[in-house]
Amino acid sequence: MRLKNTVSRFLGGLATALIVSSSSLTALAAPQQMPDGSTFDPEYYAATNPDVVAVLGNSAQMMWAHYTACGKAEGRLPYAGAAIAAVPGFDAAYYATKYPDVVAVLGKDPAILQRHYLACGKAEGRFANAAEEQAAAAAAAQAAQSSVSPAYSLLLMINGERTGQGVKPVEWGYDLEYPTSIRVRELTEHFDTYRLDGTSFRTVLDKEDIRYVESYELITRADTAAEAFAHWNDDSFTHSFMIKGCYTKAAVSSYQCGSYTYWDVILIEAK
């Protein structure tokens, strides 16, 4: 419905422009040279932009003021036969391919597509070219990433490395959240994969009755998730376990104690 309404408005303005650009334009006053050296025909502008006239009236001064303030940027023509000023970066071929709904109504004429972009498309969130679309996607991804918790962002980094190595990513193990939260606090007193009583970290899994075939623990001290990932990724031995294909689930916990932030990851091959 939105496209139908905006296209209807656009077509209405375009149809009016096409009508007055016919032989009837001979009745209009000759274009004038304005103080800035540009050419402008206030009568033509008023006739081709009835929406502007409805709000501002049709005085030459108001028509010129609107054109310089808004109309030029919107792709409105200053006089009959004037070419639409090119929009920097506008790619008509991209626009036609990306928005077949617009092409279905308006066709593929580059000037008309550009005018649609100026009059409607930009406000609707349409893109002028592929680079603009890619930049918007990157910005959206960055915004989404910034809203992710540090713990989950670390798992995303691990899964990114696993995928890059041709290994299936692990799922977030909700049942592993409590064990990792216990272990990360234990690290502040005894920084080792063995617990304070000398037993393996696996006993924290056994106590929670978590069923697994194989498991591994990653530990480190780092200021950020990215730094923690780099520690493990740069160590060939740890890296080999981080990307081990049998693991199917993992969870991450972090805990700040004093000037250090501790990180704990438990990966398991679930039964």
C-alpha cells in the first residue's frame, strides 16, 4: 500500500510535468536568469508543482525560494526542458534490479528512476547504489553485534573460527551456564583447569548431571572478549581443541576480580 500511494503521488507530479512540457508551455513567461546565474521559470515551476502552490502560493519569489531550498534536492525541474541534475552515486541499473516493484510501474528510464529515488525512494529507505546498501548492512551488523553480551560475542568468535576451518559451529549450552559461572569464579583463586581440591574441571559437569562424551575447558585472563579469543586462537594446542569437530555445545562466563577479567569456556560433545 505504501508503494502504491507514493508511486501515485510521484506519477501525479510526473504527469503534470509532462503535460505542461508540451506545446502549452509557449504561453508561459520566458525563463529568467536568477541572481546566482541559474535559469528559472517561476510560471513553469508553479504549473508543474501544484503541491507547492497549494501551500506557498504561486508568486515568483516563493517559487524560487522553494526551488533553492527544497525543489532542486527533490529533483524538481527549474524550467521546461531542463535536465534533472545527476544525483552523486545514483546507479540506475542497480536501482532497477533492486526494486522491480518500481520498474513495474515506471519502467527503466534512468531519469525517471532517479526522480523516484529523490521524491519517494530515499525517504522509504531505498538505496541509490550497491555500496550504499552494503554500508547500511555493515552498520546494522555492527549495531547488532554491540547489543550482544560479551560472553555470547566470544562464542560467536569461536564459531567463526570453527566455520572458517570447515568445522560445524557449536550451540549455546544453557545447561552449561551454571558450571562455567562456578568455574570462572574458581579461577580467581586457582588459575588452572584443575579445581581447588585437585579434581578436574569436569567434576562441575558431573555434579550438574550433564551428560557428555568428551569435554574441554578454555581459560584465560583478558580485558575483552576479542583479547580472550586471540589468546586461544594464537596458541596452537588450545586452538586445536577450540576447533575440534566433535564438540556440539558450549557456554561462556566472564568475571572481573580486581584488575583482571577471567574467562571460562566449556565445550562438550553432548550425549
